[in-house]
Amino acid sequence: MTFYETFQQIKKILFLWSRAIRIKFLLASIIAVTNGIAISYWKTGELDFGYAILTYFGIICLHISVDLLNDYWDFKRGIDTNTKRTKYSGGTGVIPENLINSKLIYCAGVIFLILGGLIGLYFVTIKGIIILILLIFAIISIYFYSTNIVNAGLGELFVAIKGSMIVLGSYYIQSDQIDLTSIYVGIIIGLLSAVVLLVTSFPDYEADKKSGRRTLVIVMGKENSIKLYITIVTITYAMIIGGSIFNVMTIFSTIALLSLPFAFKAALKLRRFNETSELVSSMANTIIYSRICGILLAISFII
């Protein structure tokens, strides 16, 4: 095999695994960590760069783990083979298309879970019981997310709590404390993550229902889920405005309102969920709204 052929083969493998780990969705966890670190910097004026790098690495490993294990279990339950995959839903397709063996995906998911857990254990030894509690919750919920948690209809709640805890943990590692701002912003980041999961569950409604999954779209119905979507977005913006007014957050946090046009467009498109193109547009705009809002929040604390 020539050097060029070897290079192309490596490139193909890297592309497949970047697809398998849903690399574009890792930004959600990166934003959550960044907010925790940014709040600490805003409060203390200090930054431990080494701790920050380790936090990013650990959280990214845990995020990759939950996505890989989710792909594995969705394939085993027949969900990915019974739904039409879109750019933002329906799994990665690497297993149904026989691009990567399902057992390899499972093993990789467990390995990333162990890596993230080891980073967490390191922080437990130097930061104590708070990190231990967060770590135990993370490991248990990640491993059982795609089976027990989703089956109980708690998927969206888990994602909201996960986002909140990432902010809290990242803040605590930097500052050795948990305060109102970290909790408050954690809830906002959690809601931003939950609303993305809510809207991306729409295309998988039939496949999820057939397999025994209980997403909020299945539990509440599509029409009520649209109302919930709008409610979550409204609460998120209300918290940003209220937090800025009452000094829970910096006044600059209101720049996150610049994400409003994307949220508004996403809600309008979601009302026409029976049209695939409109639903895909709603998912795209929801993700953009969530990411921009989270990024601008982090920037506001750095300012």
C-alpha cells in the first residue's frame, strides 16, 4: 500500500469515527464547560488552565460515550433501522450501513466512559465529595440512558440535569464552591440542551414508540410538545432577562437574546412538523439558537 493509499484509509477511518461520535453535537458539552469556567473567571478573576483542559477532556469523553452507547442500543432495538435518518436525527447510521461493527461501537463507548471516569476520579482526589456525587450520577446515567432512563420517559430531564451539572462541576473545579449564579446558569444551559433533544425526537416518533421508548413527544403528543417547546424557550429567555436585572448574572448576559430570531423561526417551522423539510429546518434552527445562546452567555461573563 502506497503512502497516499494509507493516508486515504486513515482519513476514511477518522471520518467514520467523527460521524459515529457526532462531533458536531459535542459543542453542547463544550459550551456547558465554558460557561462554568467563565462564571468562575467572572467571580474570581482567576483561571487554572490545567484544570480547564482536563475538564474539557473528561466531559468530551463522557459525551462521546453516551452518544456511542445510544447508537449501539438504538440499533439493537431496531430504532435506527425503522426511522428515516436526517442530518440531525435518526442516529449516525454507521452501524445499520455496516460501516462500523456494533460491538466495536459498544466497546468504544465503554472505553470513553472509563476515560471520562478516570479524569473525574482525579478531580475527586483533589476536590472531594461534590465531584464524587456528580461523577457517580454521570457514570450511572450515561450507561443506562439509552435503556432504562429513556424507557421511563426521563430522557429530556436527564439531558437538562446533565447540562446543569456540567456547569456546576466545571465551576466547582475552578472555584471550590457552588453559588447561585452557577446553579442559575446551569439550569439555563440544561434547558438549552433539553429543547434540542425535544425537537430532534419528532422524526423518530413512530420508531421510538414501536420500540418502547418514551420520549416527551410520545408521552405528551406532538401538538402539546410544540407548546412545551415554546414554554421552555420562553422560560430560558425570561431567566436570562431576570438574572441580568437582579444581578444573578452580568448585565452583558442579555446579549444572549440575539439568538431569539433562530428560536422564533424554529418554533414556526415546528408547527409544520408533518413536512420533512420544515421539521429539518426547525431542528437546524433550534440547534443554532441553543449554541448561540450558550456561547453568548459564556462571552458575557468573560466581558
